[in-house]
Amino acid sequence: MANQLFDLSGQVALITGSSRGIGRAIAEEMAAAGAKVVISSRKQEACDEVRDQIRARGGEAMSFACNIGRKEEVEGLIKATKRHG
């Protein structure tokens, strides 16, 4: 999945609110540019759907549900992202 505009190979991108709308579009484009993406929103099932679609297109993605208004959930998201990288 190489994007011709820029290359994010070897980079990890954490996109909150990425299960739909603009966040999802950003995640899909970053994956197309070669980034390992972390899909995050409040509902795990919605995150998993986006993750699966990115993987089906040859991208690398993981999903992690997180309410960014809860510090302990954000800390877990950051730890999971670091493991993904």
C-alpha cells in the first residue's frame, strides 16, 4: 500500500476517533502511505472493522478502544501503541 504523495513506511500513526468520518479517512490514507496505524475510538467493534479493512488492503493496523476523556484509558492506548511500533 504505497501512497505516491508521501512515504510513512516505518512510522506508527495513532489516530483517535478513527472508526468513522474524517478520522477513518486519515487512518486509511496514512496506512496507504505505509504507516502502521492504531485505530482508536470508544467502541472496539467499530475499531476492529476499520482495522480489518486496512489489513485487507495490505496495510498494517491494530485497534484499541479508548475514551480519551479517561486518563487510564489513554495511558493504555499509549502503551499499546508503543508495543505496536
